[in-house]
Amino acid sequence: MVKKKKNRAPLPELPPGARLFDSHCHLDMEDYSADCSEVIKRAARAGVSKIMTIGIDLPSSRAALRLTETHPGIFCAVGIHPHSAAAADDAALTEISQLARSVKVRAIGEIGLDYAKMYCPREEQITAFRQQLELAAELRLPVIIHDREAHEETMAILRQVAPLQQRGVMHCFSGDLTLAREVVDLGLYISLPGVLTFNKTEALREVAREIPLESLIIETDAPFLTPAPYRGKRNEPAYVLYTAQCLSEIRGITLAEAAAQTTLNCEKLFALEGK
Ligand SMILES: [Zn+2]
Ligand SMILES: [Zn+2]
């Protein structure tokens, strides 16, 4: 007999007044075309007061910015993901820099290197990454860095541009504690994804436990990387609560403390304090 689909378990409760910040998701993606406003409402009800929705190419950067215009708590990053690095020509970068003049654009991203999928040759990824790091420095915006199986090269490039770059985050962090310390030494934040809630993620849990809380933020990367207990289903910003809860358990602090500090860190990173 086929089991009846169970109703979704209620989210853990955030203490009154506590706020969360989802530092990274992709609300413009097709996954939300039918119910984006519901998804945003659910996030607000769960205590997620601010959300960064992130561009991956020119069309998604435009779409991300459009979304922010109708939702006060939503901000965005514009940029070209390493998968689309081939599209990062002069015209595209010029438009990215024009979009970035909007007050709702709080970062350049996501940019970086992805040697896991290698949809684009290394050289093109590196060029697009460097150009967008320079653009961010020019515009005095922080960067959202995507690094998959490219730790060494990503760090080498970041070290070269470090004097230019004032703020940034290594999103969906996938390295170990040694790498995390190097990232923090460059003045960057580490963003912990819902992967933290999975079993057998000891390296990431160690990062969550050992890196100073002042350098940690949290993200969903929705619609991807759904945390437990919804692993395998579509992710959404409300679920950043599970990652906050997991972080609080790992560090032996309250959920309210984990929420308050990661939210404050995000507000500093994206210059959104008091906004
Ligand atoms: Zn990414
Ligand atoms: Zn992403």
C-alpha cells in the first residue's frame, strides 16, 4: 500500500523579535515561477526579515533586481557565475556595472571558479572572475564568491586582489577548517549552507564550531541544497531557520543568539544595518 503524503512538519520557532537573514538564494529561478510571493511570505512568517537573491548571468541579474523592486526586505547581487563565464564579454560586464548602481544591488555575485562541473574552460572562468573582482572594487561593493573544487586557484586570485577588495563572502563553503581560517584572514565571511544539517559533514561542522561567530553567515542557496528534514525537496528561504538551529546546536548557543549574530554579520557585509 502506498503511504499517504504526510503534511510538512512545522518549522522550529524563532523567539519573538529574532530575525534571520538568508544571504544567498535564487528567487528568480523557474522553480518559483508559480508561487514566488507565497515563498517570500513564508520566509517572512518564519522570521527571515532580509533575503539576498543572487544573479548567475545577465538575464537572472536583471530578474533578481526586478524582484527587489516590489519587495522591501529583498536585496540582490548581480554578476556572472563561472558556469556562464563565456558570456562575460565587455557588453555584459558594462550592463552588470550599470545594474549595480541601483541601491537594491548590495554585491557583485555570484562570481568565482567551478572546476567540479567545468561548464566553461578554466581560462575563461579565471578572466571573468578577475574582471568582476575589479568591477566590485571599483564600485565599492562586496563580492559573493562561488568556489567548487577550485580552492587553491580561488585563494591565489583573492590574495592578489585582496588590497583592492574590502568585503566579501565565500558562499556555500565547502572547504576544511584550514581553508576557512585562510578565508577569514583575508577579511572575508564564510557562508554555511543547509549542507550543515546533513549527516557526515564533519569538516563543515568543525568550521561552524571553530570559526569565530563574527565571521559566519548562513544561506539556503535555494532552490538547491535543501536542509534536513526536507533534503531532496525544493529549498526556500524560510528553511535557513534549520541551518541557524543546527549552527546553534553545534556551538552550544541559543537559536536567538545564532540568528542575531549571523543577521548582524550579513547586515554589515551588505551595508544594510538599520535598513
Ligand atoms: Zn554558488
Ligand atoms: Zn548560488
